[in-house]
Amino acid sequence: MALGLRTHRPLIQASSHLISAGHNLAAVAGYDMLESGGNATDAGVAAGLVLNVVLPQFTNFGGVAPILVYDNKKNEAKSITGLGNWPQAASIEYFNTHHNGTLPKGILRTVMPSAADAWLTALRIYGTKSFEEVSASAIRIAKSGFPIHHSLHNLFVKYEDKNSLDFSIRQWASTEKIFYKDGKTLEAGDILVQPDLARTFERLVVAEQSCTGTREEKILAARDLVYKGDIAKEMAQFSSDNGGLLTFEDLQSFSVQVKDPLSVDYKGTKVLSSDTWTQGPVLLQALNIVSGLDLKKMGHNTATYIHAVVESLKLCFADRHQYYGDPDFVDVPIKGLLDSSYADLRRSLIDFDRAIQRMPDPGNPYDFMNSNTGPKPFLHPEPVSGIAETDTSYICVIDKWGNGFSATPSDGIEGAPVVEGLGFSMSARGSQAWLDPEHPAAIMPGKRPRLTPTPGMAFRDDNLWMTFGTPGADVQCQSMLQLLMNVIEFDMDVQEAVEAPRFATWSFPASHVPHPYEKNVVTLEGRIEDNCAENLGALGHEIQVLNDWVPRLGSLSAIEIDRSRNTLNGSSDLRRESYAIGR
């Protein structure tokens, strides 16, 4: 690299506050909120709403938004469960009877739209600003428009010919009229305006202003417009008119939850994730396993190192497949899964001279819980062809008071049609459910599918140390693990850690329908040394070498607190449009 630069983008350093988000306009919106005296949650919600405007291929206001929030004054971290549940009319029997045992693309995959509730719940409990204040940037950008970036243009091109694919977003008139001007594909650099979405945000502002109560009550009034008021009725009517299952009664009964996150300790670093309604505990299980390996001695991104990490991850994904599901419906043995002795047992299964040629058997965590229960029988899945879908974006913030915010919003316009007049889609996260009644993420009325988006936080000495996360579907936990190892084991700063070449295993059924499964496949970014691929192949891995920089392998963002200098260090990933700003 020229001029002795260690990274393609600079490490962003700040002494007061810092935000990293999946688009520069979202980062600016959050930064403006911090500059105006807002806290991390105010900034995170402002940025999230802008992401819903400028990254419609990855996120939307009716999608999902799992959030981790840290309140420094209370020394309290909470998980906001920004994932919707299935309508009461949804069941395996319904899809078997009416759709030949398939989950058709579109509105039938709709679960409760949860992002709106997640943003507003976070703002109400942990923020200081009004919805009017945090939505101002999103409203302005939706009204006046923004230049289309290449990843969004590429999506438009993908569906340019309605008849070229089995499915096209242009089949939905409500979507086409927004994103195809006069039926023509918008080019990169063209201005995209979304007046309906702007009006939706403005309706929430009016609801907030019409309430005469406290700040919290005003925000709740805006929230209730979406789930109990006219917007809820409009969503339910659109669902009914288009053959969907979601009803007004479903929406009325829905709310996100505020829960304690899960955590493990990795060599003095406490790492947090959401519960098993996400895949987040995969990261925690993997940390437990690799904690017993001398990764530093193996060397960064050597064949030995990649083999050890990949085999560890395979063991975790086997457990995910066997056990993870909505904990309100599934008795997940999470205590055993996160037990250090269980991790020791799983680690002992790694053969450092040979890759396992399929997804491993799941373990028996019940033995580490003083439980008489045992695991259900396990049938090894057969390989399934298909494309592993990726969408999603990410935001992290740390403010001058030491509060933290970490959110992974998702669900773009490919999943379900835009609701006529509202400018957003309802979450099609049903795409991550299963029609196998024995699977822990099987469809049931009122149950949540198992979500891939999973924000992260980490603590040292009982103090917030890092907010971090990434888009990337089933790669998320894998890339987040590599980020942590790059910083903790290999002494990289967070920008170096984000830019370092990555790898991923696909030796498990993917979360998205049709749950593609590629036995023993490992992908490597092209910047990893050539002999590494050869050496991994000799260990029995099926290697696919990708381009040098691959969005499919995530777009990490992280903010680290350097308490020795009382500064913040922020990073953003050039694999996508993300940017970091601080002061």
C-alpha cells in the first residue's frame, strides 16, 4: 500500500462521540443528533430511519431491527427484540395445503413489521429526543431524494426484465412505481424520492404532537398509530387485498420485548448477543471453543488458523440447526450450549489434520445442565442448491456519556411488496422459517422465525469497550468472530481488523429458504495468500477463492473505547457504503 498507509480508509478517532453506519447519509444524521446533544440511542434511531430511506434494498421501516442498548448511568445492557412473529393464520398445515409445502416469495412470508416498534421503543426508553427530532433527516431525504448508489442500481438492473426471472419486484405495482421511473430503470447517480415514506414519518410526527402527555407518552402515541391505528389498518387491508395472512388483530397484539442479552467471557472480554430468536449465540459458542486454542501462535489467516476457526464454527452451526429457535416457543438448552465445559468437549472433536466433510453432529448440552432431558434425534441434511440471500445493514454508536447502541436493521424491497401509500414493505422474515415441524424454527402461529441479523457489544472490566456488527446473513457471526480475533489476538486497530481479508464456511443449511447447504465449502477472499487455499485443500476443505473484497462476507463496523487515552476509535467497511464520523 502506497505511502506506508496501513488501511485503505483511516481509523476514525474521536474524543467525544462517534457513529459508524451502513451509509454516509445515515452516519451524518446520527452525528448531527450527537452534536445537538442527543445520546447514542437518539443518534442510532436517527441513523436507522435514514437507512430505511437510502438502503431500501437492505432495510425498511416495516422490516426487522434487533438492537443492543447500553445505559452507562444504570450500567445496564438490554436487547430489544426487533423481530416480528407469524400471523395467527400461518401454519405448516396452511402452506402444505395451499402452496404444496413451499413458502412463496412475497406477502405470504410476512411476519409482524417490527423495525418501527424497535426504533420507537429504543427511543422511548433510552433516548432523550422526540420522534420529530430523530426523524427530521429521514423525512428530508425521503422528500428531496438522494443519489442512487451502485448497490441499489444493481438491484434495479437485476429485475429490469420482468420476464427474465421466476420472480421480480416489478411484478408488484406498488414497488415498481417508486423504484422504476415511468417503468424505466433508474441509473446510479439519479435522484430517488420517496414521498409516501416521507408522509408516513410525518403522520407519526403528527400523532406525537397531538398527544399532550410526557415525551414517552408522545412517542408511544406515534408507535400506536403503526400498530393500533390507521397505519395498522392500512397494512392489514393491503395484506388482505393481496392474499396475505396478517390481520389488524395480529398487529394490535404485537410488541417487541426488552430482554437481558446473553454473554460469554473471552479472556477477560465479555461479549454480548441477543437470544436464540437470532443466531447471535453462534458467536458466543464459537468464542468459547476458540478460547482454548492458541490462535496467535497459529498466525493470522494461515491455513492452520482458518482450519481451526472453520471447524469450530461448523460445530456451532450444527448446534444452531438442532436447537436455536424462538425461546418463547422452544425450550433451548442455552445454559448448556454456553457452558465452558461443553465448549471443551466440542473443541476436542476438532481434527487439526482433517476437515469434517459435512456438518458435524450437534452436541448434547443437556449433560451440562443437570437436566434429565436429552436431544431429539438428528438427521443429517442433504445438500440443497440455491443462493444464500444477503441483505441487512448496521449501525453502532458510542456517545460522550459512555452509552452504546448497536443495531442490525434488515428486510429490503425484494422480500415483499411496498404497502400502497405507506412507502415501506412489511417484514418478509418468514423466509428464515422452516416447514419441517421438527425444526426449532418451524412455522407456528405467533412464533418468530430464527433471525440472522445480530448486533454485538463487548465489555472489559465491567465497562463498555466495543460496539460492533455487520450485515451478511449466515456470515454475520463468522465475520464478527474474525473481527474480535483480529483485535484481541492479533493487536489490530478496528479499521485494520475490518479491512483484513475474510473467510467463511457454508457447511450447514442456510437460514433463508430454500436453506441451501454446501457440504465442506470454505470461501476465501482473494487477498488471502495463494498457498493458504492449497494447504486448506490438502486438509480436505473444498475451497472457493472469491474477489479481493466481497460484500457477501459482511460489511463490518466497530467502535472501540481506548480508556488509556480516553478516546474512541471507529471503523467502516469499504466492502459496502458504510462510513464512520466522530468528534
